[in-house]
Amino acid sequence: MDYDKIILDLLNRIVTLEDKVAKLEKFKGGISANNLEMPNGSKKYRFLSDYLYQSNLSRVKLSYSEIEDILKFKLPDSAATHRAFWANTTSHSIALSWLTVNYSVVEANLEEKYIIFERKRDFEKMTIDEQMRTVVTEIVSEYGVHYRISLKELYELLGARFQTNSGSIIPSDYCYDRVNKGIEFDKKPRLFKFLGDGMYECLGENYLFTGEIKNASDETVVGYWDNGNLCKNSKWDLLGLK
């Protein structure tokens, strides 16, 4: 029996196994967020995604200098002068770095130069109504009332934040000035004004809206708002609206 050959073969197998283990360890300890399918624009900020994902903390406070150390490059001047740089919106590449790992910015202190991220752990338990309410509340908080958002942007934002399928979202169900048959109008959070051509104006809940309410399917006026007071006309019942 050729013991030397057997020993050599075993040693080769050990080397191969050690190499595989090393790769697995690198993969495991390497950033789990790397396995996420991230939009191209956010790959520049992948190290921030990795850091937040690995932190496993519900809240993470980072100074600007700490963020720059994580990213390995300096932030642009706008990060220190414009609150919108830290907005939770999919139109910003850096925002995708935290949205894709289920975090959002809850405080951006431009004076003291720090950011607080908060993890959304229970998003999968949230109803579509709760998701819509959360997103619009954040938009209004960051940009003010009357911020305009496209249907495409809204789908992208909900998808990035909550992994919500766009087929589950009907924004007109959440409008002050639109009503869809089969939807209980009084029980839905009203958040938008419909502007047409796939555009919506973010107003938020309890806005003192004034204007007509139209049936979404045929544009029939079925009621109106007067400074936040809802008034339905006779066509509401005739059309079988709830």
C-alpha cells in the first residue's frame, strides 16, 4: 500500500476544505447586505448598507465623519447644507443604501452633523394602509405639505421600504378627491390629492381639504370637502359608493 500517496491525497483534501471554509467564513462575516439585490445607484454607498445591516441595532447614530469613514470617501457639501440629502426617498442613491436594508433616517442634525437611522423590524406585519400612512407622513415631514410624487416613485419607495408589490397599491383609494367603488371611503386614511397623469400631491391625514370628490371610474362629482368637512351628494348613493 502506498502510504505516502494516501497521506499526500489527504493533505490535498484538507487544503481544499480549508480553502472552502475560508471562503464560507468570508462570505458569512462579509457583509450579508451584499446578498441583497441593490439598485445600481446605491452600490456606491454599499459600505453604509453593510454597516447598518450588520449592526443589528434598532437605532444607529452616526456622525458625518463616522459615515465618511464607513464609506471611505467624503460626503458632498449638500449633505451638510440640505436636509433633503438625507430624505427617505428612492430618488436618492444614498437613501437606497439604508432603505434596502430596512432602515430609515429619523433625524438629520445638520448643525451638529449626525444622522440617526432607525430599523423597521415589523414592516411585514403592516397593512397597506399603515405602509401608505407611514410613507406619506415621512414625506410631509421631510418636504412639507403639497410635495408631488409620481405613481412610479411611490411604487419604488414602497417597494424599497416594505418590499410591497405594486399590484397591491391603489393610490386613488387614499385620495381626498377620489373615491373607488367597493372601498369604504370613511375608513381609508386620506393622504393625497390626485393631480392627473400619474401624479399625486402629498397632504397627509387630517388635512383641511376643500374641493370636489369624483368617482374614479367616470369622473362624476359625488361630493365635496369644505375645510375638512365631508359632504356627499345624492349621486354617492345612486352609484353604490360606500
